[in-house]
Amino acid sequence: MPQQIIIVGLGPGDPRYLTAEATAVLSEAREVHVRTRRHPIVAALPGHPTVHSFDALYDSAETF
């Protein structure tokens, strides 16, 4: 199967608010790129994928 990039909104932070479709996509993902590891949902990602964040990029900038 070809690799895909799928963009999924993580919602406000409570796993109960993830849509069924988002949960299904995240459950099958081996790797996930997130804006920040500080988002509350990251620790509860279904399927426990490898998580990559952009925290260092945002933390090093004066503004974004």
C-alpha cells in the first residue's frame, strides 16, 4: 500500500472528543507528527505510534 499523509484534528484534548474516524486513522498509524507533545491527547493516542513533534521549532522562535 502506498504511504499517505492524513491530517487529523486532535480536538480540545479529551480522548472522548476524537471522532470515530480520527480514532481509526490514529489507531493504524505507525508514526504521527504533532504540533506539540504538550497536547493532552498525545499521551492517549490509540495504537501508540511513534510521535514526532515540532516543539523545538516553535520553542526556538520568537513568534510564529
